Amino acid sequence: MSTRVTGRHTSTSRRFNAFEAVNAMFDRAADRLNMPDWLREILKTPFREVTVSVPVRMDSGKIHVYTGYRIQHNGARGPWKGGIRYHPEVDKDEVRALASLMTWKTALIDVPFGGAKGGVACDPMNMSMLELERLTRKFTARIAIVLGPQRDVPAPDMGTDGQVMAWLMDEYSSRRGYSPGVVTGKPVNVGGSRGRVTATAMGVLAATEAYYAAHNQTLAGKTCAIQGFGNVGSFTAKFWHEKGGKVVAVTDVKGGVYNKKGLDVPALWTYFNEKRTVAGFPGGEVMNNQDLFALDVDCLIPAALGDVITPNNAGTIKAPLIVEAANHPTMPEADEILHEKGIVVIPDILANAGGVTVSYFEWSQNLTQFYWDEEQVNKELDRKMRKGFHDVYELAKKEKTTMRTAAFMVALQRVGDAETQRGN
Ligand code: GLU
């Protein structure tokens, strides 16, 4: 399978777990909105948390029992929505944090969903296709009771892809009848949407271009460094290059490469497709993650795991702009350092919302059984991303705050209103 899992740093000075970190950002926005305590409590608490054991027969003949999660954070604005992650570091706090980020992301980009996330603590890089299929079918069977096109709609995330979604759809449909709308990110041939594979990266580019346009600049000629060469990192590199920007450095879990004149991205793709890593690419010098963060580039793009911008390395960052293609790449303590240094951050719930936006288009195509061409998908995606950017950018200016706090304010207001209007 085409999984491209990427690596992370660890910090010694971690104050918050991932879920507390998201809630710290939540509180900053809730304070500005004067949100009442009862509403804060509802919006911070996950609606439902499912933990399942997932016994899988491995190729060796032995049974391995994995642990899987599906956490539905808030469903006031529509069915729960969010990816399924296969990664060794998946745990309940992380899934909770990612589920709540989905609530804010879907509200901010204004698609009619709530927020959820799922995951299985496993190492997909070291599993065979058959093992992954058996794992996916068993996990689906055990969480199927809380899924459904009108209830909860998973999607790909780190370590999962269209093939995993196809198995999930098949397993669910074999119980409930043909249900393409139970999951998004499927291959086009089995009900997926055109443009879904590239959607997150396209959204990253649209948000970045909107930022430059707001400053009478363009992306052409701008340099960037990208951490991660998974689905999001690899397509972000491709599009950045195609738009006339320079990708000067890329790292993945096995290493990285740097070329101050700009990497030959098409050649890097060819190399990656063969070697499954960017490490050792002959078109540049060796690069590691810590040095990548400290590069003197126009834009830094974390596109891998969470918590990679820490209080330890935030001070070394020279890029004036950070675009968070990954989910929660910046620890709250690091966020304060970046703010003091005047570094602008386009936050994750805006920057990487392109994926769930096209998931919405896919779900809507599945419900109507009327399929769009790629041009229409990309046009609507671009429109949604630019609208999301301007909602955040204008509010940040008005409130004299960061784009992160403004993004949370927009999202909290919308979910809070829905929660209040629906009543208790
Ligand atoms: N896993 C992606 C995210 O974190 C996409 C979620 C979706 O499409 O539902 O936004």
C-alpha cells in the first residue's frame, strides 16, 4: 500500500497532553466570545468514545490483538466526520484531540458535519496487505454499530488510504446493503470523488496563496521547506513547484534532502516512488528534521505528525510563515514563542481543511449518485478554502489576534449556535 508515514521529534518539556492542548486553544477563543461555562463544557466533552479490541490473524498464523478507537466529539452540525489513523503512537488522548480538531475544522470550512476520529495502534509499514485487510475488516465490524452515512463517516488519515476505505465500505455494505456514503476517500472506481487524493495539498496551497494575495504577493519565487512526504507533503511539494515556488528541503521518517536552489520535485517523486523515501535523493545535500525547521525559507510546512514544533525548536525557526498541513503540529507553548517572534501561522483547522471539504463533496455525490468532474471539485474546493481564509483573516485583524485564535472563534461560534439552537 502507498502509506508514507513520517517521523516526529519528542520534547522533554511537554505540559499538556494532545487533547488538553487543543482545549487550551479552545479556551483562548471561548474567553474572547464570552462563552458560558455550560456551553464550554458541552463543546469540550466528546459525545461518545468507543474502544474495541481487534483480534487479527497474522500471516504467521498467530493472532495479534490490536486496540482500536472511534471517538465522536460533536455532532451538532451534522454526521460525525473524520479520518482513521493506523500508527504505532495512536492512543486515546491523541484520537480525542484529533476528533475535536475535526469538529472545529468542519465548522470553520463550513461543511455540514461534526467531528470524529478513529485509529488503531499498529505499524502498517510492517504489515502485509492481507494483514491490513483483515485488520480493517475486523475493526470495521466492531465499530459498525456507530457508523453510517447519516451517523459517522470515516476517511483516510495517516497510515490509511483509498484501499483501506474500500475495504471499510465493503465490510459495512455487506452488513447494511450498498452504502458508499459510509466512508470517504474511496478509490474513484468504487464511489470516490475525483480530486480527493490531492485535496488536502490543494487546500494547503489555496490557503497559502490567499495569504500572499492579502499581502499583494504571489507564491511564485517563494521558498519552502516541507516536513513529511506522505499524501499531503508530497502533493504540496508538487503543487508548490508547479506554481513557480521553490521547494528547498523535504524530510521524511528516514531522512531528508536540501538544495538551496530548489529541489527538482518531479525527479524527487520518481525517486520516492522507487525507494519509498526521500533520503538519499541525489539532487541535494543530506537534511534532518531539526535543521529543516531552522532553515531560512519563506514558508515552513509541517506535513507529518503532531507536536513537532516544540518549545525547544520554536526559537530556531526563521521562516516568517508557517502553514500547518499536519494536525496540531505546534505545541501551545511553542505557539506563544512563534507569536512573540512575529511568525505568522496559518492554523491546521484552516490550512488542511481541503481534505474534509472534498470528503463532503464525495459524500454528497454518494447520496445523490451524481458524479462531478475534477474541474468542478477543484473549483468548489478553491472557493471554500478562500472563503475560510478570509473569514479567519478578517476576524484576526478585527480582534487583533492570531489566525489560530480567530479560526477557533469562527468555529466555536458556529458549533455553539448549532448546539444552542438544537437545544437539550
Ligand atoms: N483525515 C483528514 C483530516 O484530518 C480528512 C478527514 C475527512 O476527510 O473526513 O482532516
